[in-house]
Amino acid sequence: MALDFPSPEWMAAYKDAINANAEYKKAGKDWTHGVVAMVVKAEPSVGIPEDLAMFLDVDGGECRACTLMTGKEAEEKAPFVVVASYAQWKQVIKKEIDPTKALMQGKLKLTKGHMPTMVKHVNASKQLVESTTRVPTKFKDE
């Protein structure tokens, strides 16, 4: 059964997919820099009335928590915040764009955090994206 993106159910499945990804365990073992919040900008036309954040508590190759919250709440709590439109996150999940390249091109915006730290962990980012492909996803605009 496909899960709506973004939703609490999708986030729970994403956490499981990350923790089941042996390549992420290796690639993410040196990430000890705190939570990464991935903010989906408000898009009422697809049922997202306010900015929503995928709050990803990853540390040492493990995903400790993966929750959905408001963008404002995530901005206050997370040391790293990446913001993009629904369409751009959809492209990331479908592996149509590489998140690190998209950050460099300004398609995804790092609004909080240290860009060189993000770039240093490019393989971990790729494995986080790879993990999204293991979640059966239903996009609101399809």
C-alpha cells in the first residue's frame, strides 16, 4: 500500500527504510552533527496548507526518529534545515535530481547549518535518498 507523502505513516516507513539500509549505516557513521529538517514549502493546491518538515534525527549511521512537524517548529529545533518545494522533494525521492547538486544549484536551500558539513557527507545523503525509494509513496498531485 502506497503512503501519502508527506504523512506520519510515510515518515515511520522512511525511518524503517533508513535503518534497514546497510549502506547508510556505513556512509552515515560519521554524522554526529544533529537533526536535519527537510522542509516542504506550503502548497495548498496539493493539500499542504503550511510549511511541513520531515524532522530526521540521524546519528552515527542510525535514524533515531523521523517525524513530521511544522516548518517553524523544525527551524527552531534543528541545526540543519533544507527547504524546497513539494515538486522538488518529489524529484529527489524519485531520484530525478541529486540533493547535493540541487543544494549547490539553489534548487534546495540550506537555510540553517553549515554547507561544507553537508557536502562532506554526500554519500550519507545519497543513501538517505536511496532509502526513500524503498518507501511505497503516493504523491498528492498524481
